[in-house]
Amino acid sequence: MDPLLVIFGGLILFFLVFTILLGLMHPRSGMEIVGRSLRDYGAEAEIEAHDIDQMIDARNEIRRRRGLPPIGDELAEQVRAELPPV
């Protein structure tokens, strides 16, 4: 066998075994490290609520620049058109 092939094969085998051993010793999740879930669902919901408001405001700003009514006004007009007169 060629000595160069043996050396490179041995290095590849060494790194493969080393990687497998590191993977086995590493904790699987943040929950194993901390002991509880790392997610804060209340904070995520608050961020999401602010994101939606910001997206609607940005969309309304674009509509105002084009001379169109804001999204909320347009939807209200559609609902009024579909309701029977009182």
C-alpha cells in the first residue's frame, strides 16, 4: 500500500472518530444545560403583536403615499357595503 494513502486515511479516520466522540459527549439541548425551557412564550407573543402593528403601519404609510385609504378604513368600507341598511 502507498504510505501517503495510509497517512491520509489514518488522519481521516482519526478526525471521524474524534467528531463522533465529541458529538456523544456534547449535551443535546439547552434544556439539559439550564434545566428548563429557554423560550419565553410571553415575550414572543409581545414581540409578535408589536411586529404586526408595525407592519400594518408601514403598509398604511405606503398606501397614504399612493393616495389610497389605510387598510383599516378600506376593510370597514367593504363591511359597510355588505351589511344591509339600518
